[in-house]
Amino acid sequence: MNTTLSLLALAFASVALLLSVAVARRTKQVLDGQHDDTAARPVVPVGKQFPQDTPLTGLRGEAVPLGADQRDPVLLGVFSAGCAGCADQLPVFKERIRRHHVERGRVVSFVVGEGPLADEFVRELDDVGSVVRQDVDGPVLEPLGVRNFPAFGVVDASGQVVFWANQAPSLDDVLDRFAGDPEVAR
């Protein structure tokens, strides 16, 4: 019986040692930046040209002021129904737009996903600008490489992304840049 307990203890100790080595190895990979977790890396589309050949129509049926028809800089908001931070940041986004007096025709929001939360995002965002529903592999978000939510940006009058924030705390930076730049916030 003592031999059986000793062998069992030795087996558990071996498994614990192997798990410890695996955790240490993974920790080293993460700290060295060698992990292949591209989905978690933020994509910053600054410098990318907004897809010019993609005419967009908002959910009200209006032409969305982006791409080939764009004449002024536009503030972007990208929200996903699967994003916990999106629901928290949506009221902040709306409040900041109102505080900075950004015209409705200069705000475009993209909503990713389906269901009641996505529908609520659409209703809320429709108050402040055009709303477009699109998947991440759609004709706008996929070429820009948007995969992190919420995301906020500024597209200048030439259709180039000039400012981008992948993290909700950067919302103020985007809106301050949009509202504070005389060329952007006419």
C-alpha cells in the first residue's frame, strides 16, 4: 500500500512539474512578444485610405458621407454587440459629440453583430449620425483592418484615416482632435 501511495505521489509530482514548465515557457513567450495572438493586437488604420468604391447607405436610407462622396472630415465610431466596453462607451460617445457640437452629418457609426444589443446600439447611435450595419469582413471594416471594439477615428476630407483609437479610454483624444482641429471641425 505504501508503494502504491508513493508511486501515485510521484506521478502527481511529475504532472505538476510538467505543468509548471509549460506555464513558465508560455509566460516567457508572452513577455518576449513571441506569441501568435494577432486577434488581440490592436489594428491602427492611420494612413489608410477609406475604401472609395464603397457607396454606403445609412439605415435611414441616406447616403453616408464617406468614400468617393466625402467632402468634409468625418468622425467614426465602431461598435460590436459582442463587446462589453461598447455598451459602456456608447453614452460617453454620444455625450462627447453633443458637447463638441459635431453635426449629425459628420458622424458615421458602424454596428457589428445582430440581436437586441446591436439593435439598441443602432437606435442610440441614430440620434447623433448615420448608422451602417456591417460585419468585420464587410467592404469597409475589413480593408481598414478593424478588429477591436469599440474603435473611434477621424477620416479627413480626402478620405484618409488621420486619427484612430482602439481603446475606449482614448475616446476623448479622438473627439478633442476632431473638434479641436479647425480643418476637421468646421
